[in-house]
Amino acid sequence: MTITTPRRIGALVLVAAFAIGACGPGAASTDPGAGSAVPDSAAPASQGVTLAGTVTIDGSSTVFPITAAVAEDFQIANSGVQVPVALSGTGGGFKKFCAGETEINNASRPIKADDEGEGLACTANGIEFVELQVAIDGLTVVVNPENAFASCLTVEELAKIYGPESPENLMWSDIRAEFPAQPVNRFMPGADSGTFDYFTEEINGELDAATQFATQSEDDNVLVTGVAGDVNAISFFGYAYFAENQDKLKALEVDGGSGCVAPTEATINDNSYAPLSRPLFIYPDVGKAKERPELKAFIDYYLANTSTLSAEVGYVALPADLLAAEQAEWAAAVGS
């Protein structure tokens, strides 16, 4: 499998890790203001107009590397604007976004329908939003590199590991008879994570999982560390976190019913890495963007540069026609 290692995600991860210690449990934030050049193809978003203010962002740890990279470059081009990016999980971020506490939510799944709470909360609080896809991800199942027996798992086998009927003392030999009789040490994203929601829905067919038997964290770096240090461990998270840590982790192929397929840029993009290929989103507050030029400029900049920066941090860029459609949807939403 050929993977291009992201150029800057490691630095962003270090900033996020520092922020977790500074901010306490449950959320991390970063205010990336220096450290890289603005992409050559990207003109400053201000286009001669001096922008000032703060754009606050929270949500998905999966989308975090893209948004943090965009924020880093945007602040270089527009030094009067601060763009702190936090990561409390898709669900945790939507709680803040729909309460009007943030301007943008990063999301690794679509917002839940009105009758499920998130959309209803936004509507009740007068938050007008638009869903913008910014990249494509392949949710990656990983084990320790010293795991020599597992190379591919079926959806049914993944459900045995993470499904609601999975027992506490699960052995690898319970998954497949030829696997060793060693404990399956489960790591997984926290319940506020869109990755948790997506995986459990696709693998289990319901939003439920054996969470009481797993080590959970909203921070994917905690999961990386857990698997890297435990030969019997397994976890799952966004492809970029694997790409950055492939010297510490082993990605498993997944058999969704058509044979074993490894997560690569090509298989994620053509959706043959099924059922774990998925879109990644941002949700901007349209009402605030109409009133605040720095917020509108940031989203303009994000969409203009997401293809370059998504690939740089390890995700798959949107096809050109899909990106153009997202840009048109944004322009229509804000009336420009």
C-alpha cells in the first residue's frame, strides 16, 4: 500500500495534545498562527480588505487536521483574524454550534435530523447553517504492527468485536478460530464522536456498541497511542491519523462483502473501500457569515484550499465537480 505521509499533521497533533492538557478533559483547541507558508495558489482571503475578529470552530477530531491547516494558512494571510480550532467530537461540537457558541462545526457525519435533537436545537435557537463537504475519509481499522495474524476482517467480525452483544472477555480466537487465544483489547472513539456514530451504524446496523468494554476517547491521538503500545489492541479512526502514524500501526483490510480491500486514496475515493468510506463536512453559521466578513472570508478560503490541504494532511480531496457544487451552495447561502 502506497501512502503519502502528511506534511504538517504531526505538528498540529502536538499542538492539540498540548491544548488538551491546558484545556482539561473533553476538548482540545489550537490557535495555529505560524509555521507554514500560505499555499502558492491561494490569494489572501481579504483581497485587499483588512479583516479582524475571531472565528471559533469546534467538533470532529477527524476533520480537525484539515480545518487546523486551513486556519493556520488563513491567519498568515489575515493577521487580524484569530481562528482557534477545538475538538470535542462531532456531537459535542454540534451542541455548542446549535447553542450559538461557535461559528463553524467540523463534522464526520451529517447533522442529525430535527427529531433527533441537533437540527431541532439549531432551529430552536435560530441558527441557520449549510452543510459543506470538504473531503473524503476512509475510516481505518488498525492493530499493533506486531499483530501477525490479522490482515483482513469482515464486517461481521468487526461487529463481533464492537457490537452490542460482544462479551467483556472477548478473545481473538472468538473472532476466528485460527487466531490466538489472546484478549481483544478494544479502543474506540467516544460517544460524542461522529466516527463512533458512523462506524457503529455501518458495522452494527444500529447506534449501539460494546462501549463498556472499550477504552474510549474523543482524541484520536489517544487511540493511536493505545494501539501502538498493545500487541492485542484494535481501534478505528480517520485515515489521516493512520497515514501519519503508519510506522506505529498496521491497517487492516475490510471485507464489506466483495472481498478484502485496503484503505488507500484510490479505494476511498471510488468507494470500493466499503462500507467505511465517508464524506467529511463543515457546518458554518450562515446568519453570522452574512454579518461578519471575516467569517465569510474564512469559508471562502477554506473551499478554495481544501483540496490541497486535505491531501496534505492525509485525506482524499473532493472531485472537482463536487467541490464546485459545494462552492456554489455556499455562495447561494450567503448571497454572493
